[in-house]
Amino acid sequence: MIATKFGNRMGEEPYGRGASRRYINDAVDASLKRLGTDWIDFYQLYGPDLQTPIEETLEALTDLVRAGELRYIGCSTFAAWQLVDAHWTARSRNLTPFISAQNRYNLLDRAAEREFVPAATQHCIGVIPYHPLDNGLLTGKYKRGKRAPKGTRLGDSETLKGGTLIDAKFDKLAILEEFARERNHSLVDLALGWLASQPQVSTVIAGATRPTQVVENVAAGDWHLSPSDLMELDVAVSVT
């Protein structure tokens, strides 16, 4: 399957980013040329374009679906109300709807469960979590009170570190590590397995820097937590 995104700035011209009809048509043509293909299976909007009506965006994407250049479309970093608005617009105007929504969601950051996940579930839109390991914190390589290792995501970013390496998260991390250890699994297994066990989650975006990590990530997704396990985690690590 060929999947790619659009919306981020790709040039200096005024229409070099966003979700306008003009940009979408140019972006699809450029992607098809770079990928050496006649169609894209899954095309995702990188984020909301507040300067372009969602009607224009969906109409342009629908035309490309009907032309055979796109198969399915999705969105990313939409608020719950924006997701519902896009779904209603597609439904009421007979346009191609987003089949998925990609947002931040992991065991240590469950804020998406307040509004975003219920909205996606209600309208049968698949959830694709990004940052499933919370910038690496759910790998266990960062320790409370110790400097983040150089060369790591948090070790090289003061901005990310400030919002991630905090006591409240380490408190929850200790509970999660014990939970995984008691079941003969790693923390990464738990982080990815928990997401894969959520009925509304279609797939999980899990990065890797080594081939062995790809194998480990796939294996982690095979751990389907039991209802009792999920309830225990709900109590231990509630929505924050």
C-alpha cells in the first residue's frame, strides 16, 4: 500500500502549503511523479487548514478519488469538532469522507479519549495514534532524576524534555513497568499492545531506527490485553 501526506509547506510560493484545491492538485501530481505510480492508496491531510473551507478540501479530494488517483483519504491532528464537521460535510454533500484520523495518543497521554476518540468511534472513523511511546519515555530508557542520554529524542530537545520528563509521568511509568514485568512483557510491548487492543485503533505508527525494532514492534502488536487487564490500566493510568 502506498500512503503519503499533504499540507505541509513544500515551496515558497503562496500556495505552497495547506488544503486548497490548487495546492491539493499540485501536491498529488508531484507525489505521483515522485512515487512513480498512477494512484495513491491512502492520502492524509497533515493538519487543519484554517484558511480553506473544509468543503473545498473535500470536494478537491473527492474529484481525485473519482478520477482514480486516490483510493482513500484521512486527516491528522484534527480536533474532535473539526473531525465531526468534516464527516458531516462529506455526508451531507455526497463527498468522500475521511476514513481515519491520526492524533497523539498513548498510555501516558490519553487526552484524546475525552472528545476525539469518542467522536471518531461514533462516526466509524479509524484512529491512528502517533507518538505511541511518548517520545521514547515508554521504552524505559529514561530514568527519573537522571539526564536524558545524548543522541536520543528527549536528550536533544529541551522543549520536548520539559513536557515529558516530569514526576507525574514517571509515577505512572513505574506502575506500567511493574504491570508489564508481571506478565513477562516489555514496556514497549505494553505500550503498543495496549493501543492495538483499543477497538477504535486501526493501526499504530511506531518508528524504528534498527531492523530488530521493526520485528519487536510487530510482535508487540500481537499482545491483545484482556478486558481485566484493560480495566486495571484504566484505573492505574486514567485520562490526563
